[in-house]
Amino acid sequence: MTVNDYIRENWKNSIRAGENKGLPYPFNSPSCEQTSDVGFENFFYWDTYFINLGLLCDGMRDQALNNIKNMMFLIERYGYMPNVATPGGDNRSQFPLFIPMCHVYWQHTGDTAFIRTAYPYMEKEYSFWMKERMTPCRLNTYGNNADAKVHQDFYKIIMRERLGGEKKQKESIEYLGSNLLSEAESGWDFTPRFQARAEQYAPIDLNSLLYANERILAHFGRILGKKNSYAEAAENRRRLLEDFCTVNGIFYDYNFIYGSCSPLVSAALFMPYLCGVSDDKDKALQILKTLDTAFGIPATSQTEDFGLYQWCYPNIWPPLECLSVMALDRVGLKTEAKLQAKKYIDLVDRCWEETGSLWEKYDCITGHKACVHEYAESKMLGWTAGTYRVFEQYLAEGRMIHNFSIEKKEDVYETI
């Protein structure tokens, strides 16, 4: 059995009955195991984008649509897509990939009726980020909707169980807990990117993605004959990103409290090149050269926090690998993109042969599954499988499954 065989055989094992979780349609969980110590049998937000890419690669359009319709249901219920569809996981959202999820489904089906149905939910999702996650510099940040008691409890649990114990800080536990919960909304829980102060940052990946979301909304609005100002909003955001987030031509996370960019190089820095904020292949290549290792692209460059955070060097995360390779491909660094895709496939193949499983994350030093960071290693299907299938198809066909550039007809994956 190959990894491809394993993935195709196990997609069905990751499908859960929606009614058991209060959802109207069957959904894919990140794990093909029936139970998980960290809750991976539930319906997660940004995991599902990468799952859907894998499902589309394997012709499972109906199930990809089920996942999208479950998100529509949750957006209608909450006004946003929760981090995870569980009590306690609904007090925050996550990296907003719902609109790109609809976009790639449309690219594969040409189903304008679907876009007409989905468009109000896309607008509601976007409106949440613009109303509830805005900063004084007019860029967006991460946040949460929890109360003070939850903030206090979250701080104690996270510091005790995942980050090595409570530390003396000048800020209140409530303030620190809120920032940690907001960091969880990023999907990078936890990382040195924000220094436990996520609410002070306009993250470059979030704002690049919102730029893409604005472009997609404008594009779909034209298809549906709806007048809107999303194209202008995107151009305004691009100018703000250039004003606040660039140092020597490279985009970074921006601390709007201190008025400075974070110096940390991370895989998040590829997002402007994926989303069309910039087409500068030389800068994208500069980031790659800083991060690249023998086994792939780790979450960040090396930091003093080695071993403390999981979204940090030396961990290679499949979703970041997927987005980074998509970015390299988009700006024309196709040789580099294919090399990184091949590194990932070789890494997953080798670890699968050793363990018989796919894993949530991998180690760029050893080339094996990642060691314990914050919680025990987790057997996965989810984004690990989705990214694998995307890269397999990319290397075979030379075209990326999802192109965030929406201006040209040839960017549509299938003829519509």
C-alpha cells in the first residue's frame, strides 16, 4: 500500500455523522481515528480547507460541498465560522479560509448557482472580521468573544499544560488569557510570532488572506451582477500593508501598539505572494532561503524559544507547507515550488513507512514526526493528506489545484 492508497482508503473513515455534533451534513474530521485525546474527531475550521483540497483531488466533490454547507450553517448561527464546532471552541473564529474554500469549489465545478447560494454567507463571514477584528491602523487582528472567567481559566490551563508553567507577568491573567485565546484564533497556537500578545498585531497572513477574500467577493459580485466596494477595499488594504508591514520590501507582522514590524521570519510571510498583494519573486525567494531546510519549510526561523512552542522551528506543518508552495508557484518560482513539494512527499512517505501513519506535523531537523510540543503527537489524515494529494497532483500535472489569482480565465482549474 502506498500513501496515496492509504489516503484514498481512509477519507471515508474521517467522515462523521453531522447529527452527532449538531450539524446538518456529514463532515470530515482531521483524524480518521474515532476518538482523539485532543478532540480531532470534531469539525475544525481551517483544517477543512486543506481537507477539501484533498477531496477535490480525489473526486469527492459531494463531500467537499457537505463541509462547505456545514460552514454556512455555522456562519448563519454564530455570524462567523467557529474555530471548532464544539462548546468552548465557538468563542473565536480561525484563519478565514471559508471564502477561498467556496472559490476553489467553484473553480472545480463552475456552479454559479452554488455561488449565488453561498455569497450571503461569504459576506457575513467577511463582515464579522471587519466589524469585530479591526485595529486603529485599519488592518485586522485576531480576537475572541469569551468573558473574563474564560480568559483566566484559559491562561491557567494553557500555561500549565502546554507552555511550561505560569510565569510572573506585569499584566493581569485576564489580559494574558485573552491574548492567548486570540492567538488560538490564528490557528498558530502557540507561536513566538506574537510573543503572547496577539491582540497587539496586524498579522501579515491574516491581512493578506482578507485581501484575497475581498478580491474573490468582488469577482463573484461581478458574476452575480451585484454592485459592491470590495475591489476598492482590497486596494486600500494593499496600500496599508505596504505602508505598515514592509521592511526592505518584505512584508512582516505589524505591532500597531508599538508601531513596528516583528523581525521574525515565518512561513506566514509567504501569504502576500499567494494572495496577490505582491508579485515580487525575488523577495519570496529571499524568505525561502531564510527558512528552507533539507526536509522542508518550518513554521519559523530559529528562535530563542526552541522547544517551547509548536508553531515554531523545527516543526514543519502541512498547511503552511501547502500555502508556501502555492505562493512560490504563483509568483513563478515553479522549480522551487516543485522541489518543496517533492521534499514534503518524501518526508511523509518515509515517516509513513516507519510508523504506518500520517502525522499532524514533522521535524525539519530529524526528518521524522515531530516530537512532543504542547500536546502528544497526533495521528492525522486531514491537512497532512490534503497537502500530500495537492502536491502529488501538482508534480504530475504542473498546475496548482487552487490559484488565488482570479482575473484570468486560464487560472480556473477546469474549463467552465
